[in-house]
Amino acid sequence: MFSRLRIAVVPCGLACRSAHTREKGKLLMLNPRTNKGMAFTLKERQMLGLQGLLPPKIETQDIQAMRFHRNLAKMTDPLQKYIYIMGIQERNEKLFYRVLQDDIERLMPIVYTPTVGLACTQYGHIFRRPKGLFIAITDRGHVRSVIGNWPENDVKAVVVTDGERILGLGDLGVYGMGIPVGKLCLYTACAGIRPDKCLPVCIDVGTDNQTLLQDPFYMGLYQKRDRSQLYDDLIDEFMEAIIDRYGQSTLIQFEDFGNHNAFRFLRKYREKYCTFNDDIQGTASVALAGLLAAQKVIGKPLTEHRILFLGAGEAALGIANLIVMAMVEGGLSTEEAQKKIWMFDKFGLLVQGREQKVDANQEPFSHLAPDQVPKTFLDAVNVLQPSAIIGVAGAGRLFSHDVIQAMGSINQRPIIFALSNPTVKAECTAEDAYTLTEGRCLFASGSPFEPVKLSDGRVFKPGQGNNAYIFPGVALAVVLSGVRHISDNVFLEAAKTLTAQLSEEELAQGRLYPRLSNIREVSINIAVKVMEYLYANHMAFHYPEPKDKNQYIRSNVWTNEYESFLPDLYDWPASISYPPKMQ
């Protein structure tokens, strides 16, 4: 449990860096950005008005981290763990990120999916202190002044949601604020983006969740979701206000908007602002990386695969479009690549001329109906004979035992990706996938699963297709490069870089992604490759261009070591500081 806990004393060159603060006394301890708890030194306590406000003991960050891990180990309830961890963030920011990096593999499922979904559903019941910026439709016409209330003057990255489609949980209104907060925690923990440069935002236009509208603890507007032109006007005003205050290169990540708005806003804003949608582009990149890893194992080019999606929403379409880009890079035409991808939604297989409407985003993947039109997903597997199935429907265990066994009979090495979040929404479990295919499948999931041991003693460690492999590194490169617009090619480069970091040992264990415990290094390597791409394609506007991009990125990564708040003390030569002696 403490295998990655740094017990060694931190060298003074890192631990004793100075930071300027005008705050003194109790205010220093009340501000999570400056609070060090009992790690304030004796000189700091004496000079900054803290002496007597803390117990006499002076602790190291190592001891504070050890106390945290031991307290957490006593807890069993995931929501209780979430409340405890996020409480640390509210009190001591550097310690929060220290413990998160100490054991990111164990703690990420708590601060983000799947536990963050549970926390969002209970947001009003576990609320302690507001985080982020809440902008309501009733603020329309005054959004710039609302954004002006945010205390930080140099924000570089914004994550915004309107709470309509939180993970696979649906419309949670302002309870969805837990998602931008969690995403930005990973910006810092995984890629080292300064937390004071990050702004979580929740746009409140109401909710169609009747349970919340009847909940006395609900914290948003008690009205149905506004879907009129006023909604679009509010988003326009928000985008303009962010750029007006923080500049054209401010990264704005859209998160968990409804399907009908996600693609629309991406098309509308991508050429005007520095923006991306993680549900579409981040999910696509991490899924493509998993397929590229599977290609390494099987030795079969991506261009020869046939892929069947369960779900045809923003995640499915984002993944499909990026796969098409990769197949085109591999030598196929766009039309040939699109024909290798099929989608099955709640109305059945996407085919031309079907009774249910197919929207413009789905049309490239709506093909001529096969001779035998499948009625169920199992029928679709048997008729289309796919080499890979990718679940992004958020509808639970729809990769049935029959579906998994059919994939195992069709393919020697079936590819099964159950990417829906949280865990209860996953299309199948890792145990089912490995057991029913006798360990032959290449499996990835959106939420984490425990290692699976088969009856013959073989152990498989399921890969987690977590977007956190992609968006922190991409964001770091974008922020440091001064990018104005983000192309899909950025996410193609990120996917290839992620796959390149897989070791042969990890592939042999059934992993399609590197270890989460190494995610900081993974994110930095992605940032380096993306930055190289951005400058090579004249998309970066930070000048002069860094010659050594690896060194430049690493030098700008935020660290969680405590800084000294002692004032900068130095002497002047006595001969010029005092008047000459009078004769």
C-alpha cells in the first residue's frame, strides 16, 4: 500500500523553494493554496504570526501523507473515502496532490470514475464548500461580471459542463459540478498543470430530472431545462467572456453535455476557440490507443478489422471518426474505412432507410442493410462477424454471455471493449470476458476491474481505457504551446504516443494501456509529442519555440513539494546604509 510513498527526505533544493505571500496568521492556514498544516517551520511560525496557532511538533509532508493513507485504509465506503480525500483538497492543496500521486492507481477511481458518479448523485447531501464557478441562465447578460468574481487572474484551462449527461447517469443539473472538479484534479495530478490555472464551471439551465426538482437539498434552479435560443445565447456569452478575461489561447474543455449539443458545440466553436470535447475526442483517442495495442498483440493491421459498436452517440461517433482517420493513414480511403465500422443503438442496427431517424453525424456509418437484418446485438455479432466490439451505450450488461462466446468462436483473439461508465453501466465484467473466451480476448473497460485469475492459474490485468491517459497530456501541450485551435490530428498523435509506451511485459499481462501508476510520465511524453506536432504544423503561437521541448515541458510541471513562505532576507553593505560619522 505504501510502496510508492516517498519516505526519503526531500532535498532542500526542492523542499525549500520560496513563494511570496502577503497573508499572515490564521489566513495562511485557511487558504488551501498556502496551508501546510504542521509542516510550517519554526521560523515561518514566528515570522508569519503562526506561533501558538499550531501544536509544537513540526511535521514533514511524508508524515502527513502517511497519516492520510492510514486513515483512508480504515474506510470501506467509497463515498466516505471521496468525502475524506476531497476534504484534504479543501484544506491543503499540496498534500492532496502529493497523496494522489503517491497512489494514483488506487485513488483515481475515488476522485474520478466510478466514485465521482456516486458523489455527483449525492452532491447536495455531502456539500461542504463550493468549488468552481456556477453560471445560471438567470445570469444571462451578466456572465462577464460573474466570471470576474473568480479570484484567479491567469486561468489557462477551463472544464465546463451543463450537467445534462453525467457519465452514464443522465441529467444531474448542477450536481454535475463534481465532473469538472474531478477532471481538473487529474489535469494537475497526471500532467502537472498548476491548479490555480484551472477553472471548473457548471452552466445551470435547469434539469429535467424530476427527482432533483423535488429534492429539498438540490442546489440548482428549480426549473425544467431551458432548450430555447436563450440556452445557446448563454453558451455564446460564456465563451466570449472567458476569452475576454483570460485570452484567446485559454483552453475550454466541454464535458458531459447531451449528445445533441456536444457535436453541435464542437462544430460551432472549434475554429473560433481553443476547445475540445473529451467525451468525443478524448474517448476516441484512448479507445484508438487500445485498438493499436491490440494490433501489436494480434499482428493484424487496423485496416483489416471490422468493428461493431454498441451505442451510436457522441462517444461511439468520436471513436469511429478517429478510427477512420487512422485507417486512412494506413492506406484506405475514407469510404473504405467507414464501411468497416457498424453501429447498433437502441433501435437496432444503423442501416440506410431504417424507420428510426439517423442524424447527420451517424450517416457515414449507416450502411446498406445485410441480407439478414439483425434484430438483437447478438444477431448483429453473428451476422457481421466483427473482430472487435466496443460498448459505449451506458446501458449496463448488454455484452451477454452469448455475445462474448460468439466473439470467441468467430475470432481467435476477440477484442472486447466495455467502455461505459461508471462500473455498473459497463457492458460486461472483465471476469466474464476472460473466462468465457478462455483468456483469449483483448479486453478494456472504462472503469477499473480487479485482476482475473483463470482456473488454469493464468492471471490477466484488465486495461482501463481511461480518458485520463489522454486529456491531461494534451491539455499540458496545448496550454504551453499557445494553441488557438485543436484539430483531431492532435488526438491521433496522442493515441499513437500512448500505445508506444506499452512494454512487452504489460502486453503479455493482458494490458492494453500502461500502468496508471506511471501516468505522470505517460502524460509528459504525450505532451512532448503533441507539442512537436503543433509546432511542426504551425498551430502553436508561443514564441520563441522551445528547442528542447522535453526539457521545456518538464521545467513547467507543477510540483507538490512545500514552499517556504519566509521573506527574502539579505544584507546591504554597512558603508552605504548609514551616514558617515560626524567629526
